Amino acid sequence: MSKARTERAFFWLMRGATYFIVLAIAYIILDIVRHGLPAISWRFLTGFPQKSGAEGGILPAIVGTSCLVIGAIVAALPVGMASAIYLSEYARQGAFVRTLRLAIVTLAGVPSIVFGLFGLGLFVLFLGFGASILSGSLTLACMILPTIIVSSEEALRAVPQSLREGSLALGATKWQTIYENVLPYSLPGMLTGSILGVGRAAGETAPILLTVAAFFLPKLPRSVFDQVMALPYHLYILATQHPDVEKVRPMQYGTALVLLVLVLGVSLGAIVLRSHFRRKYRW
Amino acid sequence: MTANSPSEVKIEVEGLNFFYGPVQALFDVAMRIPARQVTALIGPSGCGKSTFLRTVNRMNDIIPGARIEGKVLIDGRDIYANGTDVVTLRKKVGMVFQKSNPFPKSVFENVAYGPRIHGAAARPALAEIVERSLRRAGLWDEVKDRLDASALDLSGGQQQRLCIARALAIGPEILLMDEPASALDPRSTARIEDLIGELRRDYTIVIVTHNMQQAARVSDFTAFFYEGQLIEFGRTKQIFTMPREKQTEDYITGRFG
């Protein structure tokens, strides 16, 4: 085959792979929308579950998942960004730092049920927080931390050294340099990491299974020490444990749809924020 | 290796040895740089002139594994002594880099960056400093109507003059310039050289250049470096017409480098 033909063949291969991914996602989303939309109603979104979840609404689960996601981000984002700044700007690059990075990357691959067990042991039992939003959020925070650290560090590394040197040569301290001349330009990258983190925090079932989630709790949380319902767990229970699985199928899809919309909504918000920063700190 | 320097010595270097980890880059350099004159550092690539320049404002500190022996005295005080405040030092010693590095901010924010970092916050005070510095750098007329436009939209020559204005804004006494015009076209280069001539009245300028004609045009004193050693230092006229060392003569006449 001629070179031009080979090239075109490969382009089509790559195009095909990309379209396939898009199609797969589109199919999943459309399927959930198709089956879930009939279940959506005002009562579903704002009401409380009744009859073990077979009827009523999922408001507590929506509130629960929202609290957990917000809690996870509030805990993980500052710690993740600070770690990334330390690793990228302050730490002496030696064997210790390399080991540290290896540990972070390894953490990313730990199965979520293991995180759940860890959260149970540390937050629920040892620190005595009990099954609560606090325990759940902190466990989820640990889970999404590696992603945030890695993407934040990459964002910091991408800022050219000439900007740091220029700032230092003017008599700025290292922190002033980072704060004024490095951090603003790495914000979009850091937000990307948090977008990925949010999706994972909202959707993971195993970690919250052991640390916070209740199947049937028809009231809203009043403090961080309360247990709470959560969308992914609710979906799991409806799909597997409920005595009449077929009857609640619309509820399952409805829950899935709400979870999807929630995650997409937060991601969209973060994307908008990221575009704002990209425009403001154009470099 | 001493020169007949005029009354005031601004920078004095004694027994300077510099190492990048195990590799030695400067060997026993001793020099007295006079105040309010232009001193050019010339020599072939890799001879240590940029390394030497960066020791004067301790910019080599940020390189891991960099080590220095000897003394660098500014106004009689060793800047490598324990307890030296590097921030104050860098307010006194400004630097312009070879590849201009305007910050991705507005023209105003670029020039105001230094003063703001050091505590000036009021907008009218900053505006005054910015105008003064831009005028000094010969850039005011070109940017006065677009102070809030991004500095990245300026031409190469304008960007370099912006970097000079930015360095001037913190009120230094010494200006270090590392091949400031090497990335510019001849016309912009000429403007920068004229600027150096004007700035000489108020600042001690040390300029690294690989362009010997530029050194001859612009400087009062010249130091010739070769392989990390200071070979010769003297008045520019003398270096270029009657060099004492054979190596200097070989370099100047283009036999190597």
C-alpha cells in the first residue's frame, strides 16, 4: 500500500476509535434518559422515600450525595493543591521525593473497597466519627487526592521557568513568585483534576458503603455527624436487594439519571470556571 | 588583572570559584567593577560569563547543586555572607534576561509587579512609578494608550524594553543584562544600545554579550572570560586596541570563539 493510503487508513482507524467512544457514551446516556425520564417528577425529586424506597422520592439521597461531594472537594482540593505546590516548587528532587510520587500514583490504583475499609477503620472507628458525612467525605477525599495532586503538579510544571526567574530577579520571595506568577496560570489544570475527582466522588459506592450510607433514612442530615443516603448506594440497593426488583426499575433509572445530571452539572460548573480562568490568565 | 578604575568601585569580586555540583565553572575570578559605568563581559560560548553575571544577584542560588567559594562585594559588603537578605539584594541589583520574559499580564501589571511585591499598593503611586520606568526605558510613547493590553502582544524589541522598564521600576543601582539584544533585529538592538548609553548616567551596568562590536560600542570597561577564567580586564579602548594577553588578542581578532 502506498504511504498516503497507509496514512489515511490509520487516520480512519483513530477516527473510528474516537467515534466509537462517543457513541458508547451517547448510548449509555440516552438509555438512562429514556428509562429514567418517566420516573422524574417533582415528587420524586423533592419527596422522601416510602415503602423501603419503592415509592416516594429521593431527596435525602440527592442531598446526601451533594454533601459528600462538597465535603470531599473541600477536604481534598486544598490538601491536593498544597501537596502539588510542595512537590513541584519546594521539595528537593531526590530519591525521597521520587518515592513520594510513586506512593501517590500507587494510591490512585487502590481499589475503592479498600478505601472503604480504610475509612471504616480510621474515621468511623479509630477517630470515633462514626458512620457520618464526615467519615464518608474524608474517605472519598483520600480516594480522589492522587488525581488532584497529579494533575495539579502537571499544571504547575507546565508554567515556564522563565516566569519564576523573572519574578525572583525582581526581589520576590519564592512564595510571592508562586502566588503571583505561577499559581494563576496553573489554575485551569488544577480545576481539571477536580472535575475528574468530583465524578469519582459522586459515583463511588464502596467507600461510602462502609462509612456513611444508609439505605432508608427518610430525613435530611442536620450535622456532619449524621448518616445519610446516597444516590449510588440507593441505586445499588434498588437494583439488587429490593424484594421486587422489576417494580422499582423506573426508580433505578430515575436515580441514575439524577446522579448523572448532578455530576454533569458540577463538571459543567467547573468547566465554566476553568474557561473563566483560562481567559483571565491567558499565557 | 587590575585596571586603572575610576574613583568608585561598585562590585568587587575576590577569589571567586563557582561549581555546578562537581563541575567547576569559574576559577579564581577577581575583578573590580566601577560604579556608573558599563562593563561588558565577553568570551566564547560556555566560558562562564553568564554564570558570573548571575552570581552578582545570587540567581544561581535557585540551581540545585550550585556552590560558590570566595567573595562578591557590593558597596563593600559580601553578598554571600551569612544573613544576607536576598530580597533586598535583588531590589538593588536588577536583571534583564537574554530571552525577554514579559509576564502574561498587562503592560501596567508587568512594570508594577516589582513595586507591588515590595509593598507599594496605592494605584496612583504605582501609576507614577510605571510611567517613570516606561519613559526611562524609552517605551512610554508606544504603550501609553494600551497599558492594560497584554504584554504578550508587544513586538520583540518592545518586550525587551518592557523587561528593562520592569527592572528599573524597583529602583536598582546595578543593572545586569544577559545578552539583552541577541534575540532582536538590528534596529531594536540599536535602540537598546542607545538606552544603555543613557542609563549609564545613573546605573552601574554589567552586560554579557557575544557580540564584540556591541561590546566595543557600548561599554567603558571590558572583561574577557575564557573557560571559566578571567583572562583580562581593562578599559574597553585598551582591550580592543592593545590587549595585554595573547588569548584576548586571538579572540578579538576572531581567531577562535
